[in-house]
Amino acid sequence: MNALYLTSIGEAAGKSALCAALGRIFKAHGRKVGYLKPVAVVGQKVDASDKDTEFIRLAMALEEPVELLCPVSISAKDLLASANEKEPAWLKKAKEAYTQVSLGKDVILIEGVGGFKAGSAQALAGSRVVETLGAKAIIIASYESNLQASQIVEAAKALAGHLLGVVINAVPQRRMESVKATLVKSIEQIGIRVLGVLPEDRALLTVSVSELAEHLGGSIINLPERSDNLVEAVMVGAMSPDPAISYLSLKPNKAVVTRGDRPDIQLGALRTLISCLVLTNNINPLTNILSLANAGKVPIVIVKDDTIQTMEALEGVLDKAKFSHEKKVERLEQLLEQHLDLESIYQTA
């Protein structure tokens, strides 16, 4: 039985996503796969529940309870204070959980901490986990224009001989060739294997209607079974009907935000490819609009704020999209099959 530890240099770099998709690929190839998130680093309020772990549990069809798959929640301050102890309480608990989840498994995917930078609490804890469990590590680096090979090298040093390789994630298509020609080459010249360069994919940068409603503090008033519709863009309808239809037709699978007392814009939006309507000012739609929405399978979200406040609240919401959706896992599986050196990972796991 082998263990793979996935960590990341930054936050929100795709660890959970890669664990879910990679686990399903392993299972499709006949491997018995387990999962463990030994340490969840949280804010001041420690909450033992972990939504990402629950989603991975469902995505990988795991039998173990979330409390076993994610046994420790701890603040960064407490983690750093205990990292150099001979056997911190959190590490002992993680070892016990690993023993249980690894029973009968061929490979365990261990979701490590984010913010894995030399000297940080996360790096100290991560290196302790890797050494204690004898795992091979994969570093995930989410692409940024200022991402340097030196950042990856410093993180790699903390993992000593346990590093399997690096994955560079979410690279814009227009930057793929230059990243391979410069950044990847620099990393590999130092002797670190690059396991893959994954392209940015808009299908992964979406939120569900229910996530959108929760973010806005709104209510879905119809079609609860369509609350998992994915939103790829957010558009505002605030002009006269004819220009609005032309404008709103530019993007599919969108959320259209408009005032609750603008049935003309709402009608125009419903004539385009739309994931949901967001009606502002706490105004419910007219009966005929609700009927058309129901017929077109379009959920309607009612929010208290006005249109400007709502659009401000939605700024950047797609950049913070969670991975908790079946369609996203399926899409990432496809990307991993195309762009990741799965053969090297198979040989290790």
C-alpha cells in the first residue's frame, strides 16, 4: 500500500479537486483507493466538519465518516507551536486515522495543507506527515504571472527525498507554450520532475445556483431540483428590452441580475441560454414570468439588495468557485488523462 501526499504552494490551488479526480481515475483502473485529510488548518473558530472532505467522500464513494477522513482541525498558530514536538497530538491522531483508512487499500491520497512555503507552519506540518507516513509528495502550484521556479525549489527542499514531482495548475491557454518553454524547463534543470501542466478551464470556474444564492443571502423560489445548474458568467440586465436581448445572448449558462420590477428584461433573459435569474429589491416575479421560467427549467433567486449592490457582491465570485460538483470532477478527470503524467504516478502508487 502506497501513499501520495498532495500539497500546494498557495491556497485554493486545486488540492481537493485533484484528489477527487485522481482517486476516481485510480478506481477506474482497478485500484482500491482511500483518502485522508490529516490536518485541516482553520481560522480562529475551529470547526471539525469539512465540506471539501464530505464532497470527496461522496465523489470517491468512500465508506468512512468525515470525522475519520479529516480527524484534526487546528489553527495555524497552534500548528506552528507544536510542529517541532516529538509527536504532537495532531500527528498521533492523524497516524491513527491513516491506519484505519488504509485497511484493504492499494493507495491512499493524502490531502495536505496549502500555503506550503519554507519555514511556515504548513510546511513543518506537511513534512512531518510525509515522513511519518512514508508518503511520496506532489506539489501543486497554481499559475500566476509572477510564479518563479525558485518558489517551487524552496518548497521541494522541505520535502527532501519524498518529492515525486510538481503540477502547475490553471495555466491560461495563451500561456501554455511559454510556461512549458521557460518555467517547466527551469524546474526540470534543477532536477525536479514536472508531472503536468494543466490548462485553465472555464468549466471548472463555475458556481452552482445554490452556491450563488447562498453567497447573496437570497432564496430560490422555484425548481429546487435545478439548484445545481452551473453558472459560467454573471450579466446585468439594466437597459431597454431589445438591446438587452442582444447583449444577454453573448454568453450562455449565465446568471442574469435585474430588478424584480423589470418583467421586460426578465422576459428577454429567458429567451437566451440562462442558468438562473437573480431578481433584486426583494420583488417576486409576475405570474407569467414564473410560468415561463418553470417551463424553461430556469430557477429564480430573490435577493434583498438592489442591482448595484448585488453585482458588487458577485464581483470575483467565479474566481472563488468551489469544486463540489459532479460535472467538474468529470471534466477534471478528462484534463488529467490528457495533461498529467499518470504513468509516473501509477508506478509510485
